[in-house]
Amino acid sequence: MEYEAPRHGNRPLQAMHPPLAGPTRFPRSLDSLCQKRYRSTMAKTAANDRAEPSRGPAERPIDWIGDSRDKLRSFPRDVRSHIGDSLYRAQMGKRAANTKVMRGFHGAGVLEVVEDHDGSTYRAVYTVRFEDVLYVLHVFQKKSRKGIETPKHELDLIKQRLKTAEDDYKERTRRGKT
């Protein structure tokens, strides 16, 4: 028995759907598909950013407590970029996905940015308790291998720097300067 090509009515199926020419079966190159998906994702992200309500002024200034800024500058470039983006969102009254509330500080006023990179965990702790300014309290690389818990000496330093930030804010408001 001879093989007969599938047919659709009077025409062979192959005539209705000719094979694609060339080495690829995709109508566009993979590069253009990736670019299209990237643009689509960026447009959605921009739309989400516009949809989020602002909780404060257009942009809060950042005050760095202690050596926080110097420590952040010593981190790998990707980590600095992600933490910087999270802090910028906080300045704008938003919250990044890699940010969580720190426990033990009575409410949602002290937040922590957690960034993993090459097997290490980097953290930046900041407070939004004050309306006019964002204080970065502490930036560090977590070295403890005992779970995800923040080491006690780091928590003590954060509490000390939060007290410093509170005193600074009281002084600012007393002088009428923010």
C-alpha cells in the first residue's frame, strides 16, 4: 500500500501550509522576541510604579548614619545597584520587593533590604519613621551561618543608630530644617 499525504478537500495539506523557509522556524529572530518581552515587562513595571500611591513628598533626602555609605560603596556593583534602587523607591514613598520589615522595632518603621550575591547575603537597614527624611542606619554583609537571623551585635548597632537618627530628627524639627 502506498503512502498518501493527508488532504484537505481536493488539495494536499502541504499546499495549504507550506514549510517555513530557512534554518529557523521562528517568524522573528530570538533577539527581537527578547527585546519585545523586555519592553513589555518594562512598560508593565512603569505602569505599576505610576499606579502606586505616594505616601510622602516627591523625594525624601537620605541621611547616612555612621559608616553606612562607605560600607555600601565596598559592596559588589550588582549589590550596590539593587540596594540603591530599593533606597530610591523608599525615597519616593514606595517599597521594593526585596525589602522586609525588621522585627523587634515596634511596627513597620524600620525596614531591611536583603540582597543575595555569589553565595553571600548583603543587607541595608533604613527607617521611614520620619516624614521628611530617610535614614540609612546600617549596611552590612551577613556572615553568620546560623540561619537567616540577624546577629545580636548587628541588632544592637541598629538600635543605637536608630536612637541617633531620632535625636537628629528632633534637632532638625526644633531648628525648622529638614
